[in-house]
Amino acid sequence: MRTLTLDTLLLYIAANLRRLRQQRGITQEQLAEAAGIELRTMQAIEVGRQSMSLGTLVRLANALDVSPGVLLRSAAMPEIKRGRPRKRPAGT
């Protein structure tokens, strides 16, 4: 059996949160508000820098309408798209 470290588990949660949030087209701020957590906390969780209570894990899962187990699945971090989306030229 493979040993799982806390850092690895936090990265799985981060990757799954980002993927699910992006699939739903919501911002970190919207997810944080829906889960009842601070935006800075959400940002730190989504990059794998902060651990969380089971309560927070459940609130995030509920906000995304998934079971908490979905957030714990093995996953790779999706590509990060930095900055704001480009504005479309007028008339397109």
C-alpha cells in the first residue's frame, strides 16, 4: 500500500476544487461565499497551501454539489490561467 502524505492530499483537494469550480464557471469568491469561508482561505486551499477542518471540506463539497469523497480523489493540478480574460473586440 502506498503511503499518502498530507501535502499530497492537500494537492488532490486543491486540484479537484479548481477543476470543479472552473467546470461550474464560478469564481473563488463565489465558492468561498457559498461555503461560508473567507476568500483568502479559499485561495490558500485551492493552491494546496492550507489544510482545513472536515467541516470546511464538507461545506466546500456541498457548495459544489458533490460528496466530500470527490474532493479527496487522486488528481493533478489543472493548468493555471493567469490574469483576466482578454476583452473581445467590439462587434464580435
